[in-house]
Amino acid sequence: MRRTWWIYLIGVLGLVAVAAPFLWMVLGSFKTQGELLRVPPTWWPQDATTQNYNDLFSKANFPRYFVNSTLVALVVTAGNLTFCSMIGYALAKLRFKGRNALFVLVMATLMIPGMVTFVPLFVLVTNAGLANSYPGLILPFLVSPFGVFLMRQFFLGLPDDLMDAGRVDGSGELGIFARIMLPLTRPALATLGILTFLGSWNNFLWPLVIAQTEDKYTLPVALALYSTGQNAQNYGLLMAGAVVVVLPVLVMFLAFQRHVTKGIAITGLK
């Protein structure tokens, strides 16, 4: 214990370094503009107020942005859970010609930086008439190579005897997948769901170029655009907006933390 005290000290210092900016943001969202600009700064709000949140949801049309972000993130997450699990199951358990080549193609896609495909994807979506629409925000991200890889690795660890037992009972491939194999992948699904929701919720560049009118803005885009011009100095409002952006992801992660940790650990051991 005496030899490892420095490890705990480094861990505590790292935790403080990570948590302190977030805590400062939360506390700052309840401060007045004058208190935020005070020198030396105060840590706890001396005159706590919810005016920043009132302004956020009454003047800045943030409820609309919140609904947009929630809709896009939920649909993208549901699409990845559905399609990635189906593709991962097929690549892991079904025998068909070209299976290995298809998996290599998926892995090759995973290695391509997103910025390389950004412009072609934008041209494709625009030519399809999906610019400034919810399908344009959602469709390009309904399936991810990482999700396919994650689910395939998890399915590889499930015994084939379960599938054979289902076939003996008269189940078809879809029934075996939906009723036997899929319920066993809850840790992997939780991991994929959290990571996909987090990526979609925080996605900034794609909604910025696709959403061309204010009614299609997501929270990160609206917050970034609102932090310029005359609102750039309203630090309390910006901190309140940042809290609104971070809080749903934080709550979801804490709710599914056990499943996420288990899914990453089990998948990483295969």
C-alpha cells in the first residue's frame, strides 16, 4: 500500500483535472454575467440564478434544437443497433461466398478517415435532394463500420450449439438471430448504443453543412453559431447551453456504464 500511494495520488490529480472544467461550467451556468467577469473569480455562485436557462429556452429557440438533436441521435442509434447487429451476425455465423472479402471491405472502410469521404457524401446527399432535411442528417450514419466490427467480434464468442438447438426446434435464421442470439449481446449493444449516441449527439460538421435553415439545427451547431456576434460575451448563456448539450450523454453513460464496461472488456478479449 505504501509503495502504491503515488499511483492513487496521480489518479486523484487526473480526476480533478478532468472534472474541474465540467464543474466550473455547471456552476458558471448559475452565475450572473457580472460574477463571471469578476476578478478574482469566484468558485461557488454568490447570487445563484436560473436566468441563463430561462433565456436559453425562451429566447434562443433551444427547445427546437434539443428536439432535433434527440430525434437524429435516437434514430441513428436505433439504426446502428439494428443493422450493425444483423450484419455482424451474418459475418460471424453465416457461411456464404465472399464473407471474408466483405469483412475485409468493412475493415478497409473503418480505416478511411471521415474527412476523405465527407465531400463525396455531401455531393451524394445533395444530389439526392436530402439537403436541409432529417433524412439528410440521419441516413449517412445509420450503419457504421466500427459497429459492424464490434458486433461481429461479440457474435464470434457465442457458441454455434445455440444455433443448432434453434434449428432443431424448427426456428429459421431470423428467429435464431432475434430470439436466441441477439438477447445474449446486450453488453455489446449497450456499448454500441452509447458510443453511437455520443457520436451523433456531438456531431457538428455534418449538421453544419446539411442543415441550411435554423429549424434543422442541432444543439452543437446552434450553440456554436450562437457563441458569435453579439452573444459571444454572454458566458452564462453559453455555459448553460453547454450543460444542456453534455447532460443527456452523461446521464445515459452513467445509466449503462456497467454494460458498456462489460461489453468493451468481453469484446476486447476475443
